[in-house]
Amino acid sequence: MKVKFVLAAFLVASAMSLGLMANASGGSKDAAKDSSATPVSAEQSAQNENMRLEGEKRFRSNCGRCHAAPPKFPPRMMATIVRHMRVRATITDQDMRFILRYMTE
Amino acid sequence: MMCSFIRLRKVAKAGLLGLGFLFSLALQAQDDGFKAVPILTGSTAYFTRVTAGQYQDAPTVSPLLLLPFGDKWLVEAKGSYSDTFSKNAQGDYNGTISYGMAYAQIDYIANRYMTFVAGRFTTPFNIYGERLAPNWIRALQTGPLTSPVTSGSGLGGMMRGGFPGTESLNVTYALYFSSNNTHHLLATDRSTGGRLGFFLPRQGLEVGASFQQVLQADRPHSSGVFLEWQPNRAPLTVRSEFVRSSGTKGSAYWIESVYRLSQIPSLRRLELVGRGEQFFAASNLSAATVKKLGALGKDTNEGDFGMNYYLRSDIRASASYGRQFVLGRNANLWTVGMTYRFLMPMLPQGGAR
């Protein structure tokens, strides 16, 4: 019985460590992506500004309808919050993407 | 006996293993380049209420666990725990503990327009139950008179989503089916229903309608409409709901306005709230039914006025006064207290990019 318990604990631990390893490798890929970023052109920055304004507008009209505007949280937390709110408040996929972008800038 | 004990242990181990696997998948969830992390959020509150001269102190905590996994899945579980202290005839305070599971659901985002939900969920009827009920969100701490008219929770499946109808119109929908559950903490009715909403972002206006059909006992149905409006030129929110039940639970409506004093620099953190509501008991109720229904057996009018002061976006002090007019027994409703909305990642690297 003890052996079975140890086996089960080992399996749970392996599953969790697999997840952690996948997570860590994903993080290093992100870091590599960040370091290879090039300076943005004027056109691109204007486009980014438009996206930001659109994101802010959609954030205010969707989120501000029910509650006070929250501060910006770290991106990975924001991704979870926006997914939760997409389901709870039936926010459209398009609005969700704009809001996530705005809230993670 | 021994056999069932062994089976129970196997189920427990399988459950533990499944949870571990789910957690490991959760670490890999990704949204637009950001890996979503499991988070623990929710709210705590402490409120003192004086209802018709009866004092009550109620600390509460409502934790919400969000566990994303993959790009399309999310497990959400929200519980609540409160200890209500009230004065008895001798002037001593007695505490009553209550706890429950608001929802425990698994969401699958099938595509851009549709999400499937399974488990225990809040029924999608109008807007209060799903969106405005958490105590850090609601503008007034006293719940509206429409709440008891419909079945608030379901156990089964739901399909919901939203899509842009035109450039200036979003359409949202939710359809559900719930089975009957008689567990004292997780009771639900066998019922079906849905909600359809239209949101005009330019005008800041949302209108919609809901329907619910109970499929047990005397099979009553409820229908409702709702409205939420935020004009672009003023920091004002107007909300309203109407609900009507074909059974013994009557009909009710409420209209609420919230004005944030953001134009006055020294008072920009303050918002003023007013709400008026009426409940109409079903006609032709027998004396025995009226007694059984309690508050739902009598016509009620209520007016509330309140203030919320945001110390920070997540900490709010609130106070309100309401006057309830019930046949033969009017009452003053005072509420004062604070709410705190907490949010934390479940892992140390949760905050990193």
C-alpha cells in the first residue's frame, strides 16, 4: 500500500515537473524573441498607438460597465483574467484581444 | 466494506493524478503570446448591517480559483464563507457560519463565437447574478428584490458567446440546461433557459432579454428584460432589470443609477448610488402559501441610497441607507463596511512575461 502511495506521489510530481519544464523552456523562447526585437518604424508606432486607443476604448466600454477600472497586472495574469471575463461577461473575441493588448502594454 | 474503501482510495489517487496533470497543463496555457497562469482572486468584506433595528456583523471571504490550461480551457471555482454575528434577545452576539459553492465550472472556448461550459454555474438570467453580484462589484450591498424570483444556479451544460453583429453592435447569447440536485449546499432545479443581449459600444448601451423554464414541480417559467447604459459625456451608469415569474414567485423590477464624482478633484474617488425597486407578489396566493413564501408572499417597495469611496481600485468603503415598505411592516436598512478584492498568481513566475 505504501509503495502504491509513493508511486502515485511520484506520478503527480512528474506531471507537475513536466509542466514546469515546458513552462521554463517557453519562457526562454520568449526571452529570445524579445532580444531579437528591432526598432519600430513611424508607421508601425502610429499603428500601435491606434491599437492602444482602440484597446482603451473597448476596455472602458466593456469592463467599466460593471466595475471600477483595475490597475494593469503582469501579462501572464492578465491573460487569465481576460479569459475569465470573456466567459463571464460574454466579451467578444475581438474585444478580448484588444483589451489584452491594451492591458499588457 | 473493504472493497469500497479500496475503490475510494483508487478514485482519490486518480483524482490527485488528474489534478496534477491539469495543473501541469495549466502552466502551458497561452493567450496571444502570453502564457496564462493559474491565479487566486476573489474578495473579502466586512459589513455591519442594521435591518429593522437588528444588528448584524458579517465578515465574508469569497475566493475564486482560475486555472487555465491549453489555449482554450479554463477551470473556474468560486466558494464563499461567512460568519454572521447577530444580537439575540439577551443582547449577546451569536455567530452563524455559512458557506457554499457559487460555481465550479470548466470552460472550453470552441471558437471565436462559442464557449461551452460544464459543471455548476450561475444561471445566465439578466445581468445581476452573473456580473454584479460579487460584493466588490455591486454598487449597493443589499441585493435587489428580483434575485429570489429565478433559479440562481444550474448544474449541467451551457453554451455562450458573443460576436460583432455590425461595426457598432455586439450580440451576446447564453443557453443552458440544468439538472435537478437536492444536495443542501449545491441545490439546483431541473431547468433550461437563456439570455440574448445587444451591446452598442458607441452609445454605451446594452439591452437584452432572458427566459427560464423550470422542468420540475409546478413547472413555472420566468422571463426578464435588462438595460445598462453609460452615456459618453457623464460618469454615470444606469442599470435596470425586470423579471416576471408565472408561478408563485411574483414579479419585480429595479432601477439603479451610479454617479462617480470624477469631475471634482477632491471627490473623484467617490460614487453616489440610488436604487428604486418594487416587488409584486403573485395574485391569488392562499394564506398557507404566503406564509411559506415569506418575503416573496407580500408586495414590497424599496428605495436605497448609498456611497462608495475607492481608497484604491481594489479597496472600497461603502455605506447605504434603505427604506423598505412591506404591508404592515416597514423597515430601515443600514449598511456600512469595506470590501477588498485580492488577486495573486499561484506560482512565483506568474507575474513574469
